[in-house]
Amino acid sequence: MPKKRSTFLLSVLCFGMAFLYIPMFLLIVYSFNYSKIVSVWGGLSTRWYTSLFESEEIWSALMLSLKIAIVNATFATLLGTLAGLALARFRYFRGRTLFTGMISAPLVMPEVITGLSLLLLFITLGDLIGWPEKRGITTITIAHITFSLAYVAVIIESRLSGIGETLEEAALDLGAKPLRVMMDITLPLLAPGMLAGWLLAFTLSLDDLVIASFVSGPGSSTLPMLIYSRVKLGLKPDINALATMIILAVAIGVLIAGWILIRQQKQRQRDAQLAGTE
Amino acid sequence: MKQYSPNSPRHSLPRSEAEPLLEIRGISCNYDLERAVFDFSLTVHRGEQVCLLGPSGCGKTTVLRAIAGFHPILTGSILINDQQVSAVKNMVPPEARRVGMVFQDHALFPHLTVRENIAAGLDQLSAGLRGESVGEMLDRMGLGHHADRYPHELSGGQQQRVALARALAPKPLLLLMDEPFSSLDQELREHMGQEVSDMLKESGTTCVMVTHDQNDAFALGDKVGVMSEGAIVQWDTPYNLYHQPQTHFVADFIGNGVFINGQCEDKKQVNTSLGMLQSDIALDWSNDADIEVLLRPDDVVYDPEGPIIAKVTRRAFKGAQIMYTLRTLDGVKLLALFPSHANFGIGDEVRVRLDVDHLVVFEQNSVVD
């Protein structure tokens, strides 16, 4: 029998959803606004999309952001996986507590502090050894890697402790050398965690404004930096169009992920039934 | 039938009796920085199946892991096939020991099929030989139809078979099993225990199993070592462990039973509140020594003419038999196993007699052993 739903709970749900999605909805609607002033409706138009695709500035900022995000995600996943392996698999080593603390510190460190300290580091390094000569894509990428790898390490560590050590022991017991065990057992099992870590690092980097603002140099503005500076100078509606495109991309991504998940679940159920019938 | 260990031909058991395959010489191990195994020694001969039995936390798994090479030892040494594999700060790594282990939760590789799981230990063989070997194992374990399935698509018993097949495929010198049946339900457990036991005996595989379940231990172990607090308390056949336990702990841990107090008289009988009990052998106690006698449930016999009157306080139906918990008029608790047709309810009065021939006797309050 269907239970009668509580009106109170339903209205709270609606309010919450409205709170989350009305701003996005408004943004999408206003991206089709003809008027040059963001908050005044001037009829339906796609002129801002045209102007968006013609805007050199926005495209180069987007490309820069994507480049940084991809390189960052890749390096952060590599280093973070190594750190996670050390955290989860090397039980006792000298300075373990210190290492654990230092790995997770960037997670709780205010971004302003991280950004400022990295800026100081780059300036000092530039004075001492002449590198980095000027700040830009390299320094932003390095800064992003330093904090993203902490997130990856945490994901990998929890995934590893979830998998447990028994499978690796079983492989050793069957005569596999430790490197083989790593390649044939640990890494394949870790792959979903590494993918999750990569995606998280990618998103974090694409999202970051504060740290990038500290360590970037002239001529290298990431997309969040560009949007923020536009807001300060007065918003042009082509930013709305850009935001709509981003929302669309994210929505498609989420839909695909959901579709894959549902398919996997159905497959699992079929498998379970198959195993159960015998 | 194929022989699964080249070093343990099954037709020459008498000769191999004398050949120790596994020798553990006085090892000690820590677990989580606390001493878990104390000066532990054990010798297993070729073709023998032995079992370490004990409550959780008694160090049995630590011993097994030390044999497999996963756990360092702090004193003593371990020899497999006359080669030292573990000594203090000198360990042969697990992958070089030729030991096959069946893990508690099977530890099948979830991303590999049954066939690939079984082939995992056969790297050194050529592709052809490997396929042959895997096919043979699949047939032997009755897994032929499931070769291309993944572990999560198999039932518990099938997973168990895959785990065993994977451990046996590389023809290890020694098979280790850590609570192999603990994830199976009761019925399957007994069935698998029997099946595995037959298979190991047939192939002459030397095997060490650890378990906390005495039924598993008795199904598989020619010899069973009862462990407590990191050491073997009694090393014996299942029969002797049940009928001639040497300490209070073993008597209590193996099988059911109660202890009743009494005094020794004339070295051959014990005066208890339930009457005089005769012993078939001379008792090594002085007259009037305060001792306790072990009464197994099958020592308490239903007899309408019996001298002891007791009330039923609990009953557990076990099919052909019913296990009763009784309380005598003096308040002594007894366990009794009656044939199922002697059916009583809780609170009923029952007459019983004691039918004990071999007395198992300990000093009173010897609980601390």
C-alpha cells in the first residue's frame, strides 16, 4: 500500500530543490536574453552564444583551464596513489604519524594560506635559482598538484583499506614477485579509485580561483579567474552563455555516469540470479 | 588420479611417516606489538593433515601466517622440506616458499575469471601446460561449467572450490588453510569438510589447517593441536582429545560436558554428590583429594529406574537426539543426550544414571591452565 506522504516533508523537499536549482534555471533563461544588461529582460536571442564563440579571451582561458586540469589530474593521481599506497600498506615506519598529518594538511589548510605560501616559494625560488622565470601555467599547475594529490591520497588509502591485504598476500603465496602483484592485482583493483581521484583532481583544478589568482602571472588567466574579473568589471551576458554551456556539459556527464551505473547494477543483479539458480 | 605434490607419493605413507616436511622450532611472534605465540614447536610429516584448533585470539592464525611467510618470527626457526624458511630477521619471502594458502574469505581475485584465478600461480609453465593444469583442476573440482565466470557470480561452495583449486594448482609442498569453511553454512560446511578431506588424503597432500570449529578440525585433522594463549595445550588424535583431555581447558573446549566435584577414594573411585564413580584405571590422587570429574552428555543415561532425579531446565532438539540441560535436586547441573523418543518438556522430572567407564579427572579449580 502506498503510504500517504507528509505534506511537510514534501514542501521541505521542494524548497530545498528550488534553493539549489532556481539560480541555475535563471542563469540559463538569462543566457538567451537579448538585453545587454544582465538583469533586464529584452526578448529571446542567441546573440551571446555567438559572441561567446567569437570571444578569443574566453576560449583561451577555457583551454588554459582544461590544460592545467588535465596535467594536474594526471600528476596528482600518480603522486597521490603512491602516497596512498604508503599510507595504507606500510604499517610501521619512522615518522608515519608525521607523514599522515602532512599528507592531509592541505585538505584543511585555508586556500589563501596555500596560495600565499606557494607564491612566496615561487618568488624565492625565482630569485635563488632563476626558476620559475615568470609565473603562469607551470606555477598554477604545480600549485594545483600540491593540494589535489592530498585528496587523491585519501581516496586511494580508503580504497586500499577497503580491498584489504589478503588478495595481495594470496598472489604472493602463489609465487608472484611483489612487482607482479602490484601490476596484476593491486593496480587493477585500484583503478576505479584512481579514476575517481583523477576526476576529483580535475574538478578541483577547474574550479580553483583563489590559489590560481596567487600564483598566476600576466597573460595566464584561468577560466574562473576570467569570470571573476569580468564580474568585477561589470558582467556581460556572454558569461551566462558560457555558464549554460558548462551546466550542459556537467549534466551530460552526470547522465552518462548514471546510465553506466544503472547498467552495471542490472548486470550484477543478473549475475547474482545466475549464481543463485545453480 | 594425479598426484598433487611430487614429494608426497600417496602409496608410501609408512616411509614418509619418518620424514618431517614442516618443522617449527620454538617460534615466538608478536601480533600488534603484543606477544601472540610463545615458544611454539610443531612437526608435520609428509602426507599428514593436521589441524590447529583454538578459540579466537589464541595465536593459531599467526602461526599459519608465519609458516606462509607473512609474519616475522622473533625466536626459533621454521623449516620446510629441510630448508630453513624463517629465522630471526631472515625470511624467505612468501613467493619463494612453495606453500599454498587457502584464505579465510577465499581471497579470490575479483577481476579475474575462475580460470584465470586458478592459473594465477602457474606462471612458470608454458601456455600449453598451464591450460592443461587448469583444465585438470577444473574437472577435479567440478568447476568445468564455471570456468569463465567471475568469483562474485559463484555460490559460497563454488568459491571455496576455486580457492582450493588455485592453491593446489602450483603443486605446493604444503597446503595451509585458514578457517576455510567459516563462510559456508552448516550443512555445506560438513559436506565440504568431508570432500576436501577425501581429496587431500587421496592426493597425499600435506596440510595444516587452523580453525575454531572442532567439527571442521575433526573432519580434516589426523592430529589436532588444541591451542590456548599462543601455545599447544594438547597434541593428539580427535578421539583422544574428546575422551582423554589432559587439561581442564581442553576438556571444556572440546565437546560438551559438565564438571562435578568429588573426593578420591582408594585410588579407583570418586565420591560425588551423584554417587560413587568407579574408574577403570588407578587414579593418581591421594585419598580425600578434592577433584572434579568430567561428565559428557553421553555419560548421563536415561533410565526410568535410575538413582538420580533431575528436572529439565532446557532442551535442544537435534533430530535423532535431544540435548537436555538438567538440574538435580541438590542443584547440580548436568548435560544429557537422550534418544529423541525420550521426549520431555521443560520442568519435567527425569530419572537418570551415570554410565562412565573412563574417568577424566582434574584437580578442583584447575580452571587456570
